Amino acid sequence: MTKSKKGTLYLFPVTLGDNENIPRVIPAYNRKILYGIHVFIVENIRTARRFIKKSGHPLSIDDMQFFELNKRTAVEDVDAFLKPAENGEDIGVLSEAGTPAVADPGAAVVELAHHKKIRVVPLVGPNSIILALMASGFNGQQFCFHGYLPIESHQRVKKIREIEQDAWKKGVSQIFIETPYRNNRMLESLIKTCKPQMLLCVACDLTLPSEKIITQNMTGWKKETADLNKKPAVFILYK
């Protein structure tokens, strides 16, 4: 018996935040592929369903199959998510915002897909980390993404000093993020901890109508009145 052809695992970038203007940030090619898929591995089912519906998918949401992959998903459950692809079905992977598998738990299923010889196809779309770096004016040849910095104040200050030193001595752009409701505290920690001449770019609400990107030194940030509370933001330190 001839072995059936395996499906493809498509990595779909989604909008950053509640963006109603889907065509502005999601290519038509992506939507064309999306419309042919009814099995999805997603970080959050509710937000994934909303994005798929806004994208104009012709199939009813109730006729789709969703597997949820996030920090609460047991490792042993991930294997079952790829069974449809092993049986010839294409599968879509969606993050809660932005690009799957980058600062996102989707990497686990991508790794397993490669192990199972399932074709993986990344699609073009918004990624807050790359967009922020593009707009910062900082070194785009050498950069380091740290994810979330420590929550505890002492450890956070220690980490800030470490990455400031790397930026200052090596000229490497230092990128990190914070939970939106702690953004203002992060900004305060950076201003208090870093050298006055140290540069900081904050890019928030990227691709949204409220988008704001500011690059200036810490002396300038002391005078800034921007409120970052509850706004998705990317921070970049540079010399």
C-alpha cells in the first residue's frame, strides 16, 4: 500500500492587538492558504477564533478543530496535535499575537514536526520584536532578545545592568519585553538604573492606530510623559 502524503504545518502570523484592518498587516497570500485549513494549533482558542473570523474564512468556526498549545499544555499531549498532518491534513499554527514560535510556545510543535518529517512553512507577517528593531535606529546586525526580565526588583535591576554593559561594551542591541501592566515600572527601573546617555527605544501598539515609537537617551526619558500601562510594548537598549 502506498504511504499517504503528509500535510503541511503552516505558521501564520496574526495581528498585534485588536487590529480591524487585517489587509494592512496580513498578506492576501496568507489568507488564501488560511481559507483551505480547518485544523489549527493555537496559543489561545478565543483569540484564534476571532482572528480567523475577521480574516473572512468561508468555513464555520464550529466546523473547525482547535488544539490549544500554551504554557499549561502537557508535553505528552503535543504529539496528538500533529496526527491530522500525519494523515494528510494541512495544519495552521497561530500565536495569540504576532509570529508563532518566536517568544511563543509554538516552537514545541514545530520541533516535533521536523522530527516527524512534516513540512514546515513560515508565512510573512507582523513580528513586534523585528518591527521594533527596524524602527529603533539601533544595530540590526547584532542583537539579543532576552524575553521577559525578572519580576523581583533586585533581580530585575541586576539584569538591566548586565544587558546595559553588553550594549555599551559590545554594541549589541538588547531587546526585551514586559507584561503590559508592568510597563511603567519597567521604564522607571531603566531610567533609575542606566547611564543618562544610554539610549532606549520603546515601541508600543505596533501596527495599531495608537502606535508609538520613541528612541531617546535616559535623560530624555525622564522628561517623557508617555503612559505605557496595559499597552503591548518592546524595549531596546543601546549605547
